[in-house]
Amino acid sequence: MNLLDTDIIIEMIKEKKHRTGVVSPITLIEILRGIETEKRPKIKELLEQSFELLNIDNKIIETYCKLYQKLKGDGTALPDADLLIAASAIAYNLPLETKDAHFQRLKPIGLTLV
């Protein structure tokens, strides 16, 4: 099973195609923040029913901190949201399905991309 990045979920919605996958709460937030307030609860419920939701736990937090320190030391930081998504994938050995090219930088430090 793959961890699906926000761009993949949005593409699935636009193309009206569904498949299974895992999503980070960060992805859920990124999608829901653009939804009208009155529609948000229903969309949230549909997303939670459609995908396995991976919660941010200590394993992900520790992985995030290691990635953050590494990237900061290299001077190649990523946005926190994307770094949390990558940390989730690495912590749980889930391939990340994304079209966002900046995740490529994390392949040498353990991120598997689809």
C-alpha cells in the first residue's frame, strides 16, 4: 500500500477515479483547508472512509526530526508539511506516491517514491 500525497488525491478526485491507499493527516488538512466550511465535514468523512489515515505518532516525530536536522545541515530544507508526509512514509516503510519533484531529494536518505 502507498502513502498518497495531496496532489495524487486531488488528481483522483478530478478524474473521478478511486483506489486504496494511506494518507497522512497533513494531506487531509491540505485538502480540507480549501473546501467551503459547510461542505468540509462531509468531505472529511468521505476521505476518512475512503483511505486509511496514518496518525502522527512518536515514530513519525522522531523520523521528522532526523530528516529536518539532516536537511537543515545540508541547507536543503523542505516545507514542514511535505517533510511530515515524507517522515510518515519513511517511518512506516510506505512508498510515497507523489508528482512533487522536491521529494526526490529524500530518496538517498530512505524515502521510496512511486
